Amino acid sequence: MTTMAIPLPRTKAPIARLLRSELRMMLRRPRTLVGLGLLAAVPVIAGIAIRIAADGDGPVGEGLSTLVAGNGLMLPIFSLLAALTMLLPLVGATLAADALAGESTNGTLRSLLVAPVSRPRLLAIKAFGIATVTLLACLLMAATGTITGIILLGGDGMLTVSATRLPFADGLGRVLLTALLVAVQIWGVAAVGLAVSAWTDHPLIVLSVALGLLIVSGVLSAIPALDWLDPVLITSGWESIGEVARDPLPWPTLTEGVLRAGCYILIGYSVALSRMLTRDG
């Protein structure tokens, strides 16, 4: 009498444990910790510089920086917008490069692909880790900027560019809104990086493509004859995040940038998913 072997069901690891493991691994990387530390220092350095300039005879600066002196809650907004030009996109691109291309270079991606975790689930875990650490970086800048602004620059609320003064709680809400809006834009950059990361084994290629996209978008948006390209350029509308300092909030302007970033997130994630589903194990 012959017996037929019954295949054992493929067990799935608990999603919460996988997410915790991914975050723990990302936050233990030295370059992640160094990046978070440098970003946390940006508002402190900016606050010290503005305080020194305010005590002198020269001008404090231009744009939002003119409102920061004596208006401490404006410092985190100013710092986040300054970091949005390059530092925060670099962090997002680096995280995306490490997520798949870095794992492939280290030889660990192959073992992940044959593990009892479906490929769409694996990609979702990687994307969750990138989004969480990116949001953490923005919130860290907002926290250090708020503390530094209150200590060095003072202010019992927020003076807006509309010449109205918001209570402290409302001003703090504007700071958190800025951090969230900036994080969404970085998610768009990271999604592009994740798509490239799924197609290559070299993290430097991911960084080159992601940062090159930012540079090209910035150059094209500066050419008046190419204004018709603005709706599809990833950096279009980044400067409009500074409109959170207006009263009342210009929601149509702010949501336009969020929708554009959402399109990049959807396209980048879809490209990465299509590659993961066809990639050799």
C-alpha cells in the first residue's frame, strides 16, 4: 500500500513582526542614523545663524527667513523647506536604494524572495519601512526646529505672512502639517527610487536616477518656454508648501502638490511591483 505525501501548507509570518523587523533593520544602519542626526541638526544650525543675524545690523535673510526672528514656530517650517531642496530627497533615495538594490548587492534579496512571504507583501513591507523612516525624519526636524525656535527666537504663537497671529496650538498644527506635506513629496521621490531599485543591483544607480530627476525637473521648471511641463515635474509646487504660513490655508494649492506626489507614488510602486513579480528567485 502506497502513501501519498501531503504537501505542507506554506505558513505566513505575522505582518506586524515583519514590519517591526524591517524598521529595526533600517534604523540600525549607521548611514540611517547619521542621516537622521544631520537632519535633526539642520534646524539648530539655522536657528543659531538667524539669532546671530537678528542680533546684528545686517538683514536676517529673504522670504520666510525674515519672519523667523522672534517667531520661533516658523523655524521648523523654514528648515523643512530648506531641507526639501536636497537633503530630504537624498535620504528618501538612499532608503529606496538600500531596500532592494542594496539587499541584492549583499546577497540577501534572493533569500527574501524564496522566504514564506509573497513578493507583493515583501514590497509592501519595504515601502512601509521607507515611508515610516522618511516621516520620522520630517517629524524629527519639526521637533528640533520647534524646540530650538522657542528657546532661541521666542514667540508665543505664529506670525503668518498674512500679518495675522495664530495661537501656539494652531501654529504647532501648521508645523505638523508642513512635516506631513514634505514627507509626502519625499515619498514620491522614494517611489521613483524604489522602482529603479527593483530593476538594478547597484544602489548608486538608484541615487543617480532619483537625484538626477530632481535636478532635471528643477532646470526644466526654470525655463519659461517649458511651463506646459510643470504639471508633470516632480518638483513643481514644492515651494508652495510654504503657503502653510498663510492665514487662511490655501488648500487648493497645497492639495495640488499632494496629488502630484500621489501619482508618482502610484506609478513608482506599480513599476516596482511588476518587476518583483517577474524577477527570478
